[in-house]
Amino acid sequence: MKTNFKLFIMCSIILFASCETNDTPVKENEMATESQETTTENKSLTAKNSTVTNENALRSAVAAAVAGDVITISGTINLTKTLELAKSGSSSSKISLTGGTLNCSGLPSGSWGVKVNGSYWNITNMTIRNAPDCGIVFQNGGYNYVYNVSTLSNGDSGLQIYNGGHDNYILSCKSNDNYDAANAGENADGYACKLSAGKNNVFEKCSANHNSDDGWDLYGQPYTVTIKNCTASNNGFGSNGDGNGFKLGSAGQKVAHTVTNNTATNNLAWGYDGNGNTGHITITGSGGSGNKKGLFTRLY
Ligand SMILES: [Ca+2]
Ligand SMILES: [Ca+2]
Ligand SMILES: [Ca+2]
């Protein structure tokens, strides 16, 4: 009897425990379904497609953007001040800004062309050119996807991520001929993910050609950056341009970056320079030729 009673108690505990663990996922699934329905409903009520051909229409569309919107730029729009992407999409429903050219040559001196403080944007198939400072800057937000965007002839870096910008995925982009004349080329990199950017920023299949400072610059970047299948060529001009293909950190840092299958060609200084960062940098499959100081230096 005693043994049977013990068995009964044990079975009861097991049954109770299994009921408890089964209950939890069901509740979660129910909640997920509910929130998905809400998102779909909101999207169908408010998401819209618009094609814009001038600055006012572009600013209105961007200011009113909600998750699921697609804003298409047709032709060239001449901006007169920085375009701020402050709204956010959602993980299941991004805001798309696509197409055309943003000519930023008419902006006040010191202005960035585009400032992205929001999250969950798709920015695709676009040219951003001639901004007085950086072409496009990502900060604060994250989960932005940038595809086939060219940043050309801007007055500082073409594309910059800093101030906490995280989880940005930069794919098949081009950053050429950026040059900060005011500093004789000291600062304008093709891609700068430096100083204070957040985690999980990735560059893939991008190219940086003929920028006055470096192709890529991870100076002071506190979290791992991934750079794969990218090309840096002919960087370094003006009397102050450093001219590294890939500058991978700075002195006093110990940050491991992942730098895979890249090519550095004909840069003024090094192909790949750890620049004093003592973190272990994986440079699997990366190479290049014609860099004036050599291919690799200060990598651990
Ligand atoms: Ca600047
Ligand atoms: Ca520099
Ligand atoms: Ca630099």
C-alpha cells in the first residue's frame, strides 16, 4: 500500500508538472497570434505606396511614414536640408525608401545628407551625393537594411554608423570619391563604423573606391563589426588622407572584428591595419595587392 501511495503521489506530480509546461507555450502562441493580427490590421488600414518627385513630397511621405509604407523616389531630388528618417517600421513590416538620387549639394555647410534615427527601414537602389558632410548617417536605431545604395562625392564619410546604431546590414553598396576638403581629406572614409556604434553591424559585397581617408574605418568602435566580400581600392588622397583599405580599430582597444574574403587594392597606405587594436581580428580569405605600405599590419 505504502509503495502504491508513493507511486500515486509521484504520478500526480509528473502530470501536474507536464500540464504546467504545456500551458505556457499555448498562452504565448495565443498572444503571438493576437499581436500578428493587430499588426496586419494596422498595416492594411494605413500602409501606403507613394512615388515622390520633389523635396516637399518626400519630406511629407517620410514624416508620415508608418510600418509597411513604400516611398519611391523618381528621378533626382535636390535637398535643401538634411532628410531625417525618424519614424520606425517593425520587424515584420519595414518602411521602404527606394530609388532615385538625392542631390545634397544645396544643403547648409556641415549638414549630413540623410540622418537615420529610426529603426526597421529598407533603403535601397539609391544614390546620395555631394552632401557637405557625411552622405548618410545611422545612429540610435537599428535593424536597418541598406542595399545597392551609392554614396558619392560627399564632404565626409559616405556612410557612417555611430551613436549606438546597431544591427544594420549594408549589402552591395558603393562609396566613392568622398573627400573632406576642409581637413584636406583627413576624415572622409568610404564606410565609417566608428567611435560609438552598437552591436551586429555587417557590411557585405560593398566597395569603397577613391575616398580621401580610408575605405573602411572602425576607429574606436567598441563592438565587433563584420566585413565580408568587400573591396577597398585607391583610397587615400588630399594631403591628410590616411589611405588604409580597412582600418580595423584604434589604440587601447581590444575588439575582435570579423573580416572575411575581402580585397584591398592600390590603397595609399596599408591594405589592412589593426591601428593599435589588440583584439584578435579574423581575416580569413582576405588579401589584395598594390597597397603602398603593404598588405597587413598590426593584426593580432
Ligand atoms: Ca563630419
Ligand atoms: Ca584619418
Ligand atoms: Ca578614417
